[in-house]
Amino acid sequence: MRDERSYRVALVADRYVNPAPGQPDGLAVLAAAGWGVMQLPDDGYPAEVARPLLAGIADQVEEFSRHGYAFVVVGERDGLAEALARVGVAVPERIVPATAAELAEFLAAQPVPPALAPSGDAAPGAGRGARDDALRLTEDAPRLAGPGGGESRRAVSRPPPGP
């Protein structure tokens, strides 16, 4: 069976997961480009709630990176840099796009993830952190109530490929 993962994961601020009217729908752009998504905690969460959520995301980023996944950050989230630093991971390249086209162009310019690079072509320091099961967002993922009662799309785990 062919492994169809892209080995690309975006850490996405809530405003691009649940955009206000007229704002870019980051999920639509990321899905079209074949990127997986980890949603960052909403800015409305207090620091004492967001801190452990960010720590969990940082742990996943560290694990996935060891398996050759590539990451980007879409948007901003206070505390993310500190959480990543605690697990020894640098903040990935980041964009705060004003338009869907700007985000699509940024994603298209990203290098091939180390896991997909031909042997010997991986960038220095590549292969730091990643799990064998990537988070993938599905179009039909259930909507969940977010902070303040707003809706949030749910990322679902995808099992690793067979032998």
C-alpha cells in the first residue's frame, strides 16, 4: 500500500481554522496543498489553559520532526516559541497571510520534507521529530464548540500505513 502522507504539517492559529467572514480560510488552502494541520489554542484561552496545550503540540512537533516531517506556522500564538524551545525545536518558518493566495504561494515555496527527500538530500538538522501517524484534517470532520461557543474543526489521527 502506498503511503500518501505529505509529511507536511502546519501549526495553525485559530483565526485561520475558524475565519471571520471575509478572512482567509486557512484549512481550505492547506487541504488543497496537501498539508496536515495542528490547530493552536484560541487566543481567548488564558495562559494557564493554553500553556499545557502548547506543550502537547510542541511534544508532537519534536516527535514528528525526528521522522522527517516539515512544519510551518500559519498565524501567531503567544507561548508557542517558548513551548517549542522547551523541547529543543526552533520555531518553523511563519506567515500571517492576508489572503488565501498569499498562503498558497508560501506553502508552494516550502522545500521537500526530509522524509521525502532522496537519500543524502535532506537539509542539515533534518529528521528531528515526528510520529508515524500524521494529523490530517478531513473535510467531514465534526465541528466542536470552541472557546466562547464558536465552532472549531477537529483534526483526526490517521493510522500509520501497513507493512
